[in-house]
Amino acid sequence: MTELHLPRLVFALVLLLASGLAAHGQEPVPEPRTEHRLTVALATTGGEVPDDLGPKDFAFEVGGEPESLDAVISAADAGPWQVVVYLDAALANADEVRRAATALADSAARLAALGSVTIVRAAPEPQVVLPATDDPAAIDASLGQAALLGDTVDSLRELRRRYFQRLLYLRQRRDVDPNGDEALGQLVAEAVHDEVTLVTRQQDHLLTFLAGRGPGEGRRALILVTGGFDLEARQFYLDQLPEEIRTTVAAAAPRRPLDGITDAWGQGLAVLGWQVYPLQLPPAKATEPDTEDLAYDRYREASADSGTDRSVAPPAWQTISLQKIRRQLLGSEEQPEPRGPLLLDPKTPLDLVAGATGGRTITERQELLGTLEGLGKSALVDFQLSAGDDARPISLTSRRPGLEVRTAQWTGEGVPTAVAAARARRLLAGEPADGALRLAATLRKAPGGRSVVETRADLSSLVDLRTEAAEDRGNAGGTLPEAADATLDEETPVEVRLTIAQGSLGGPVSVVHERRWVDRPFEPWQLSVPVEPIPGVDRVAVVLEDVDGVAWGGVLAADLREAGAATDDDQGDGVAPALDEDELGALAEAAYLPRDQPIRLLPPSSEVLRGKVRFQTLVSDDSISRVEFYLDGERAEVARRPPFEANLKLGKLPRPHTVRVVAYDVTGREVGNDTLSINDLGRGFRVHIVDPQPGRATGAVDVRMDLDLPADRRLDRLEVSWNDRRIATLYGPPFRQRLVIPADHPEGFVRAVAYLDDGRTSEDVVFLNQRDFAERVQIRLVELYTVVTDANGRPVKGLTADKFTVREAGEVQEIADFDDAGDLPLTLGLTIDSSASMFVKLPAVKQAAGDFVRGFLSGRDRAFLVDFDTEPRMVRPMTSDLYRVVDGIEGLEADGDTHLWESIVYSLMELQSSAGKKALVVFSDGAEEEEALSFRTCQRFAQRLGVPIYLIVLHPGIARGDDLTASVKAFTRKLERLAGDTGGRAYFIPNTDHLDAIYREIDTELRSQYLLTYYAKARTDGDDEWREVTVDVEGKGLEARTISGYFPSF
């Protein structure tokens, strides 16, 4: 990665000018210098620090050259400390946090005596748990709660556990897979990449969080509670492999990929003025009293006395899941474990960062006490340096005998460039920008094969932002640089830094920093910066910062380079010609600073909507006098006065709908609009063109898109085109782009295609200026996931397409495609009854369901978890991190009534927009109770979605075939019909003893499916009638099971 710092050129010119003036007998121009302050830890052999220290007692160097100190400020006059206790829950486990938190809580009084203490938890993003305070009781209580909850995600170790399981599987297959060594190399490279991404993310979160507190003028200490990480990430995986293949596998992954970024992390923290004290307390030795446990018990007992005991034993799956999975993999009772610990050398990088900032790593409780005492003796030194924003190496040593000093190894001016690079990385990774400055950027072609990044920003908000920052930092004990305290007016210039990072989702390849003076900050500001295109790099992140650290903003540039890419050869192909400069300018204009939306639709509070529902709006434009409400494109209501609300009839089924509002002023001019999708819980991944609507339009047209992403995936890009001529590529919000439709050939279509980081796509098309939309041949591709069982009910695999016959409404259909769907990725919904009647049964259900989820080892399967009693709840949204689903299962608690039908509909809504193979597995004790949503509604919804439903019902009477009441018999028939209509099965069991076997049977069925597809044309008698489907299979005793039919439109 290359970094350019243009201010160096400016300073070089200043020095050159100064030497030129001196040669002509004129006074040289003085070199610009800025004031700096450094925290110095002092210690003597006798323990007492002298109070008469001055600049002559120290030797100071910058970049290896001697520099003078202006003043030494003793500890008594240095002012209070700012202390941040940072609990990194992504890089620490529960025991590490518990030990550190209890030790710090025992020292709450010492912490409070230093100054203000802020407690932060990052899991992964930092959140302030306790705002700045010097109240020892509040500090003690907050840290005690952290110790009790032990609330961590321990992402790094979990990542290594997951990859270790996959490595075991590939290692076992080496004898039968000729490409086994190559597969292992790819796996190790993937694991290292994911580790680097995780650790870098946590470093960036910490660095940008502290940068938000501004450059420091006083003493600042960061107590970092973390488990650490390995600089050589690949070594753990190599240690698990035979020695003869380690060299080959190692070549696939980079060596020590975290060295450079960890160095930059330490430099950035040092320039911000923070001394870092990583806290890693080991478990107590068996022969010693565990003081951490004693302190922990103090909080647990106090919590129990108040009736709020939150201490929880580790979930059982954390200790048994690996062994079970490994036994499945190896087919034996052998229980292999990783060679060595999960983290090999986690302390070394922490030592490096501590040393760079003037801190030190703390590994003993007594060492913590000594460190806190030493902080109280720390002094400050003042000095001046030539202006510049680079981190510069410094050295401070003692000239007085017996005096030891420890201080940061780096200094710099304002917010370091490491912070800008971290913000750019977060943008490239798809994280939203949380800065306060509004800006937008485009990437356009430039002569000579180059590109140019055009940035526009609104800096007028700096006035209020500086005022707020001054108040916030004053409250926190910090100060603003003198330049940032100045009141802005139209004639006050502001210095900003623009950072342009070219890269991809994996991070930046090239980073360029430029500092510029803005003469008139109250006027829109624009800057064009030429960049060299880099092969294989498709994203450009732009970060703009006030160099004093008051405010920043960031955005991913809209790529407009394809808009002018047409050649003369295109003119005869019926393709729109390349845009001229005026059209390109109009196209780019809309990307800058989009105005606030004048009207917004407010989402209703319920997630499942049907019947009559009231929709409300939020209006920010006083000119609005009329609002029209549209339901699925048809005007439904008109509101003519504030608050502009309407009741819309959605029907009995909770179908997906699109609600749209259009606002007009008194002259009938459209002021604004908004669109809301409802009953679309599981839409997962979708792009939708909100504007323009189909119809007539020419000239400049704004294309506005809504984008829904799966929770565990990131957007790669969003391409916008007109008649298949790509106009722009967007990488982040706002998803809005201007399109120029020529008046001489206005017919065409707008297409938006979104790409996920895993290669999946979603697109939407809107036709404009078309003469006739009516004549469309509607052909539907019907997919039938089918299970074939023998006379004993066992799944049968290995059949060919000629063995199957598909009929729709009795007519034989031609099979368009046939495939073995057993290895296709599975999307699984798991719905578990947690009503009060499940209290005794729930532990066994959780164990069996957890083992069921753990069995999915492909790495491509996804799952979600819903629990229900009186109402359904999404415990774990759709995710490929199946350990999170297992963790959610372990946390279920029994309470409330049983609302089965509503919960099934709720779960199906989560699945409705997931493509490919999917299934819903429901466990309940069969207690049918009064519900707001009927079985008939649930059945029709299930028929429309066609997702196989597997029902496991724990009911001894039904399982034994007892003489049941009429209501129980009716309930049983409903369950069997629901499973049969969807191609699933209903299981009735007397107790939980058979749960494991049933879950295994379901798993086997899902891995034994065939996929049959055929094309069904629209019928003249309407396209919303139920179409019955049957599948027959040749072979004695064989039976094919699939959906019983489908509704074409939904």
C-alpha cells in the first residue's frame, strides 16, 4: 500500500523560499511550528519523583535529531487524567473480561482519584457503558456488572475453532482428493484473510472511537481489556498439519500480515495522546487463592440479594460441540484437539502497541496497582515542531541519575493519517460513515487513461460542530487546539485533509492524503484529484476531515467512468451513444449532497400486517397539501390535511405489499414521495427501483433505489444502466443517481443490478416511454424439491430424470432441468415452542436442536431461529454463523401461551425471499390454543410459499393412538395437511427420547432431495388459482414427496 503526503512538498517550498530570501539579504520566512504536549511516566529507585524537573533534565530527539523542550509540568500541575477502560468483547473471552473487570473494580477508588473514567464495550462496535465520571461507586458498579455478565463474543477464537473443524475435514480427505493439499492451502489463506479482517476491524473501531474524542492536550490512559491476537496468523493452522505439507500450504497465505497495520495502529494512538495499557490477567494458579473469583463472588452475591442474578454457566455446546462434530467427521470415538493453544503469541502485538504509546502490558494484579500509582506521578513536557500531519518518531531519555522515564515513541499534529486510513477502510468494507460532514464524490474519466475523483462538501456545519466539540471536550477534561476554538465566519479559512483510498471489500491498495485550505467554508466546496486506475480495484473511498479533529465525513465515490465509454462502433447497434460533457455533468450533479426527503412513510409497529392497517407519515415540507397513498401500484386513499395518515386494507393473508405515498403542493406539483415494503421479513437480498415509476419521462431523471441486504453479507456494488449502457456503479448509500434520457430516442428501460460479496445478484427494471406494456407472455419456472422414499420410508438417492413424471392439473409437464439437490446450500428456519407448557421438555429439545444445527458443516448453509409462546420472536436472524444460532437455542426460556399458526407464518415470512433449497422445522408440544391467526390462513400462506415444513409434535396421546377428543383429532389432521401440502412431514412423539433420531431423519431427507424444474405458462382463467402438482417415480415401493401445488402469483 502506498501513501503520499503532499504537505511535505509545501514545507519544502517554504524552506526553499526562505533560503532564497536569505541569499538576497532579506529576512528568511520562519518555518511554521506547532505546539505539542507529551505525557511522561517517571520513576526512581527510591519511589519519590523530584518536583524540580526541568527541560535540561531530559534529552529529546525527533527523527534522530536533537530538539529542545519548552517546559516540564509536574504531576501536581498536570491536571486530571482521562481514563478509558475498553472491553474488546470480540477479541476476549468471558473469563478474560471477568478477571480484568473484577481487578479494575477493586481499584475503582484509585481509578477515580486519577480523573474521569469512561467504560466502553466493543462487540464489535464500541458503545459507552459508563460515561465519563470520577464517582468510584459508579465505576465499581459498572465494572462489577461487566464481570457478572461476562458478555463477550470472542470472535477470533470462534473463527479459529470453525476453521479448525473445516481443516480437520480436508485433512481426512487428503488420501482420496488429489487436490487435497491445494484445498488446504486455500483454506489457510481464507482463514488468515478473515483473521486479518477481524483484527483490523477491531483496531479501526478503537482508533476511530478515540479520534472522536479529539486530540489530547492532557494525560490520557487507555486500559485495553483484550485477549490479543497473533501477528503470524497462519502458524496456528500450519501446526495442525503434517510437517511434509506445511511449506506448500504456507505459501498460499501471507507471512505476518498484521505487522504493518499494528505498527500504524500504535502510531495513531500515540499521536492522539493515549498511553495504552493492555490488561491480560492469567487464571490463578491451583496452589493460590483465586482473588478474581473472590471478587467475582462479591458481585454475584450482591446481585442475588437484589434479585437480579445474571451469572450464567457456559453453554454446554461450548464444551461438547467440537467433540461431537469431530466424531462425526472421523467416524470414531477419537477426539482430536488443536495442537497447542488457540492463540499462540497474543501478547507480542500488545507489547508493541504499549511500547509505541508509552504504556506497558499488565499481566499481574499487583502490577495493575503499581501502574495506577505510577500514573499519578506522570508529568507533561511541552515542545514545538515544524507543522505536518505525519507521525514522527521521538525519543525522550533522562539525564538525571536514578530517574527512569517512559513515553510515547511517536508524535504528530492533529488527527493522524492512520485515523483517516482506518475510516477509509471501514467505508471500503461496507460500513456506513458516521461522520457529521456532508459530502459526495464521483469517479470520472480523465484524459490519458487516468481518472479523477470529484468531491463536493458542505462545510458550513463546522460552526455548530466546533461549538459542540468545545463543550463536549470541556466536560471531558480535554481542550481544542487554538485554531479550532476560533469562530468561523465567511472570511475565516479552514484547513481540511482529503483522503482518497482505492481498494475493495478486502481493504485499500493505495491511500493518498491531501491537505487544503478552504477560503470560504460557508460556500459549497469542490475539489478534483487525479488518480491512477489500479487493475482489479473497483472502489474509491473519500474521507474529508477538519485537521483539528472537530468533524469528518466519508463516502464511497459513484463510478461514472462507464457513462462515457461508448465508441463509434456502438452507434450502429441500437445502443444509446456516449453522453456528452453537458449530459455527464447533469448525471454527476445528482450524486452530490442529496436534499432531505420531504415526506417519509413510518413503518407500523407490527412485523406481520394484515386486515386494516393505519399508515402514518413524517412531513418536513410545509408546502405539502395533499398526500396520495398507493397499495401495490393502485391508489387506495388520499389525505388532504396533516398529519396525512390513511387506513389501508391489506387482506386476510399477510402477503408482501408495497405502500407508496406521493405528496403534492396546492398547485398539484409533486413535492416528494416515499415507498415502504411490508410483510417482507425474509426478503434477505433485494434491490427495488423506487423512482422513476413506469411511464413517460425525458431529460434529467433521478433514479432512487432501495436496497435490502442479508444481515451477514455485504454489498459488492450496485450498477445502474439505461438500455444496458452502464451509467454508474454505486458502492454505498445514498443509492440515488441522475439519468439523462434523450428526447429523440426516449424509449428504454432503467436497470439496477446489485451484487453481494458472495456473488449473488438481485435486479429490478423499470420501463419508460413504452407504447404498449399489456402484451407480455408470463412464463413461470416452477421448482420442485422432491424426496423419494422406499417402502420403509428411507430416502433413495441416485435416480435419473427419466424415472420421474411431473403433472400440473393432471397434464404431464416437460422437465426442463433435473439435479441432485443434496449438496446445494440450505436455508433453514428453526422454530421452537417456548411456552410455559414446555418448561420440563425444553432442555432436551435445546440439546437435540443444537446438535441438529451443528451437523451443517458445508460452510454454505444458513439458518435462523424463532421462538414462540404468546407471540413469535426472532432470536437469531438469518446467518451463516451457525454457532450464533446454537447459542440462541441454549438461551431459550419457557413462558407464556402457545400461538403455533402465527409463529409458522412469521417464520415462513423470513424464508419467502430466500432463493434455493430451504426448509422450516417446527417443534411444539401440540397445545392448540386460541389464536388471532387461523389455521386456514396459515395453510394458504404455506401453500403459496411452497417451503417444506417439518412438524415435530410432542404429544403422548397422539403418538400412542389413544382415543382422542374431537378437537385433538382435528388438530392432528391440520398438522398432517400442513406438512403434506408443503412436501414436509409431521412427527408425533410421546417423549423427547426420539428427538435425536427425528432430527437426523430430517437432515438425511434434506440431503437427499432432487430438484425438478419445469415451465408453466399463464392460463386464460386467471393467474391466481391454485395449481395442483404431482410427481410420480418409477420403482417398486418408491414414493415421491413434494409440494401439493402452488399459487402462481404472490
